[in-house]
Amino acid sequence: MKYLALADADRVQDYVFSPPQLRYIRGASYLQSKAIEEIRDAHPGAILFANGGVVLADFSSPQGAEEFCSRANAIFGVTTGSGTVSTACVKYDEAHFLQGWKRVRDAVESAKRQRANLHGPGTHSFWVSCERCGSEPAKDLVSEPEQPGLAVCSTCRRKYDAHGRSRALSGFRHPEHFEELARLSSPSNYLALVYIDIDRLGKYLDRHVRTRDDCASLSEAIDNAVRNAVNEAGRRAAAGPGKHQTEPDIQPFMTLLAGGDDAIVMLAAHLAVPFLRYFRQEFERPHYWEGRDIPFFSVGLVYANHHLPIGAFVEAARQRYRFAKTRKDFHSVAFSLVTSSLVDDPETTPKPTNNPYDLDDFLLFGEAISRLKAMGAPRSKIHQLYEMAWKLPLPGEFEYLGLLLRLPQATRAEIRKTIGHTLWTVDSSGLPRTRAADLVELWEFVHA
Ligand SMILES: [Zn+2]
């Protein structure tokens, strides 16, 4: 009999995205992965994998496994400040690794549920709150270049101190603020948040993992594929043409979280579509998968002005991601442009759309928009498509035909190919779909 021990970071996104300033997010993301590496390094020989906020280790005695759990808690707390991990250990039979692994994951889940119940609303009126996160007592000072002498809590201090330690890609420096990143975008001041996660990972692992070695190698393969694909896609998108080239030393994207099976990346808005193209190419390279089938991933993509708070940005992208995940058996993406009116009034009628897209189809859609721009399709006429999509189907169709007739011949042919002979189509499940409003939303962010 052996013992599996698992440590899994709690509420990673709450830890990383508060406070919402880019430097703190970058520092928090760095500290979070550093803590996981430290847990790994403290148990040489026992580790099966350590990535994406999770460490799995294997011991021949219950004492070894229990020691791992308490050490993991201590290390994580010391390195991250207020971050915590949930841990569990279970006895297992080596001939049935998969069962043991499932049991230890279930045990950690139930530990997390218990911990979540302990989090009360908390009233702390008796101390001065941190000027950054607002949720812990201020105990320290931070001097940001723009704002010297901020009273902050010890966790925020730690995050701020770590922000310079995560490395930009070679030849670049990190943007200091979301605003600086948005300046590199065309149109200016817009950002795109990409939220990527592998679909049905549990089922995928069940199919491919039999032994502890399978578990270790597959976990590493997935982590490598996601992280390398993010870096490679960012690097290639940054090498392409665009407004970001006016300040070529600033990295025009920021990986906010990446590892394990997911990634959250903020980009200058016009780089999102090329980023997804390159991400997919790198992710599918056969050397990661060694003959196994390649898992599908889903993407939530949100465009918004840089004033949108990061929490709202991430939440909108997560919702798009969940929608994308409803399409099975291929890589998929759902996107939207978030405007302040949408944030203020979530009850707004949803946009008529063709979301979620098969990723291939979405990339082709992007290429069609590039061609339309290259052939000089008149922007004002293209924008009329947006209004049409909101009309009742019949008047909408009439206006669509009218518009097609008024367009130059080449543009008309391309629009017909992209949207269709009619404004609306019916998909295989009988639902009406249109790309007209999607095309107008993407129009500004895709270049010729
Ligand atoms: Zn704080």
C-alpha cells in the first residue's frame, strides 16, 4: 500500500485578481506559481506533478504524506501571504492508481467545501484597511512610481515586491498598467481577455491514465502544451503588424495565469484573433501528445475598454467560455464586446449571434473580415448589419437584400460567403443564428 497526497491552491483567481492593478496581479501570479514550485522542491523524489496550482505526491508511509500536507500549507502561506491550499492524503493500491487519484481529488474537494463555509462576510471596522485590496489591515507601505506611500497589507506588499520578478519574453518588457497595454491596441484603449480551458479534462485523463507514470507524464504534457502555446502565440502575434509596433519593446500581452489546463491572457485587442490561431497551432503539435488524441479546448474572448475592472472582465470571459464549452468535439470559442451599458444592465436582451463558434470557423470568419477590409468594404454600410440583426426576421432580411444590392460586387460576394444568402440561418438543432452583429463587433479588432 502507498499514500497519495494532494495540495490544491484555494480561490486562485480571487488571490490573483485582487487588488486589480496589473503590477499586483503579475506579482500575485508569480508568487502563486513560486509557492507551488517550492512545495515541489521540498519533496524531491515524491512528486508526480506540480503545476496549475496543484501538487500531487506519492509516499510509502502515512507519516510522509501527512508531513507533505502540513509542509505544503506552511510553504504556501509563507510565500503567498494570504493564499491557502487545501490538502488531503489517501491510502491506495498501486495496481489501482486511478482509483486512488480520484479519491484524493474528492477528499481535497470536500476539504475545500468545508473551508469555504468558514469564510464569513467579516467586519473589520477596527483597523485601517489596505489601500489596495481593502480586505486586510494595512501594515506596510508601498511606493508605486505614480503613488508613493500607499498603506497596504502584508500580502499586497508581497505581491507588489514580486511584480518585477516575472520575466517578459526575450526582447520585451512588461506593460506597467492595463492602460499602457491598451495604448498598444488598435483601436486604442481596447483590451481583449482570452480565457482558455481544456474541455472535459477528467474524462480525458480517465481514458489515458492507468499508472502513476501515466499521470506524471500526461500532466506535464498538458501543462507544457498550454504554457508553451500561450508564450508562442503571444510571441508570434507580437511579431505581426499593428499599432503595438509603435512601442516594440513593450510586450503587447500579459499572461495573467497559465498552467495546468487553463490560461488567462490579456492582449492589445487587435492581437486576439492571431493569438488564437497561433495558440491552436502550437497546442496541436504532436510532440506534446505522443500518439494520444489531442484534447479539445474552449475559449471565452471578451473585448472591452481598459476601464472595465479586471474582475468584470474575467467574469465576462468566464461566461463566454462556459457558453463555448457547450459545443463538443472541436475547439470552440464564444466572444463578445462588453460595453459599459452591458455591465450596468445585465438584463439587456442578448445580442443576436452565431456564438459559440467552432474555432476553425471563427478563424475563417476573421480572415473573411480581413479580406473585406483589404478590398475597401465601406465601413458605414458594414455597420448597418448590426441594426439589421436586431430587427424582426422579415424586415431584417429585406434590409439585408437591399444592402447587398448597394454593395460593390466583390464586397457583396464576400458578404454572401461570410454571412449567407440570407441574414439568418438555422443550425442543426433548429436554432436561428446570424453572424451579422458578430461581424460588426469584430470589424474594429481585425485588420486587413
Ligand atoms: Zn491588501
